Amino acid sequence: MRSIQTQHLFPLSAVKPLDGLLNYRAFCLAATRKALAGCTHRLERSWSSAVRLEPCGALEGLAYVRDPEHGGLFLADRSEPAPWGRLLSEVNRHRHSPAAFHAGLTQSRVDHVYAPKLEWIEDALRLQEIPQTSIMEVVTAPSDFTEFLTESRSFSEVLTVDETELATDRADGSGGPQVGAAVLLESLDRALDPAALLRGVVNRVEEGGLVFVTALVSSGFDMTVLGLRNLYLTPPDRANCFSLHGLTALLRQSGLSPLEVSTPGVLDVEIVRAHVQHDPSLPLSAFERQLVDADGETHEVFQTFLQQRGLSSFARIVTRKQR
């Protein structure tokens, strides 16, 4: 199984500055509370291990539960699919509005987020000798990545499929044409039912086709250090935060064989440092504080170690649908 490192370095301010995040986060939390008002369905068991989930605290009044076997963190209360889909659409519209911090980072996110992800997908398809195939992007529209997939001319067809609808599609796979590849960029992080979404994806992918997944993982350094205090853990975008082990287990259970499992993130230490600057009272261990206060060379060496050992909080996985 391949594991990829990256030397594509960029600062936190280039893609998701903490100061800009706060207003967006407040909007997301308010919208999530509204969508869950009167909700009586509580998540009880892990999708990847079937063990009973344990309470682990609340994020500004929104309860989270933890998988005691794999360590994932999950929003405890769940709505029906229709209101959850409306919530994702509302947040996505806000994300694309001038009121959100993303608007001022368009070119930077192109350079540091979307272009590397397209290159990753193209390289994996080339290595697996799957040329000019059709690809399905699983997302809540509109997606900034659709244009990249289309303009690359690397695919015979680019389909954009609504993630909420796909998760409730019929199990016989007749909900649309078969494709040679599918891409889920943080889609499992916000899915109401990640297992159902993966079933929908697998039904639409040809045998031997590839499924590309990126996700925030709870086993990464900044998530391990900060836990629920991590301001990037915001529902609905991060209603689910699997550990790397839990995520790969779920993919295997869904009929997908991992070909590449990597955590090529470059921002773990910088995220922790930004949180400490924002709130100096954060309870860090002596080692963690020493690491945060270290020089840039130390941060770079440590971040490389996190990549090599699968301990960054950004996961990138390539899987193949089993024949």
C-alpha cells in the first residue's frame, strides 16, 4: 500500500486563517442548532466498529460522542436527510458569499488546495492504468472543484452528484450511470450517514474503479492535542471526524480496498500554534508547548515525521472497488 508525503508547503493564512474562520464558524453553529431543533435521533453506534459510542463533551452546546475503539468524534444528534441536506446547502451558499472568509482566498486555494488534489487524482489513475475515465464528484453544489475536473480534460465525463441524495438512493445502484472513478473531498466529514453515502458511491462505481477520499481525522496531531477545542471541528462541515484507522475500516466494510493511505498535511503544528495565540490559556503539556514555541526548522522536521507515520490530521486515501 502506498503512502505519499508532500513538500507542497504553504501557511495556514493561505487556505483557512483562524481569525477569518470565527465568523464562518458562528454561522455554521447557529445553522446547525436550527436544523437540529427538536431532533430526537441520537447517534449510538460507530459506523466503522459497531461499538457503542461514548459521550465526550459538547461544542458550544452541541454534543459530540466518541468511538472508544477507533477514537473518532461524531456529532451526537442527527436530523432526517431532508433538513440535513438543506443545512449543507445553506452553509455552502454562505461559504461562497462575500461574507465568508473563503471569498478573499480564491486564488490561494486554487494553488494550494485544488491544483494539488487534481494532480493527485490524475497521478493515481495513471498509475492504475485507468485513462480517460468518467468521474463522479460527490458534493453539495456548487463545488469549486468541478471546474478543475472539467477543464483538465483528463476525464471522458465529469458528473456532479448531490451527496445527500446519493446516500438515500436505491440500493440496486440504478440511480444513475456507472463511472470509473468517484471523488469525495471531505464529504464523509459532513455526511448524515457516511456508511449509506459510501453504499451509494460504490453502487455507482464500476468494478475495479477508484474512489478518492479526503478527510479530517481525529488521530492527527492537532486534533489529538486540541480535541473539541479545535475551532476547525465545526458542524456541519465536521459532523464526523473519523480516526485514520476507523476511516479505512469503514471503507473496507463498504467494499473498497485501500491502495494509498496517506496523511500529507502540512499545517498541524501551525494550527496548534494559532490556537495558542488565540487563547494562551489552552492546556498544553510541557512538551506540546515546547514544540509550539520551537523554530521553523523544528516544526518542518516534526511535520515530516507526522506525514511519514500517518499522524497528520489531513488524510488522503485512494481505494479500488473490489472485483
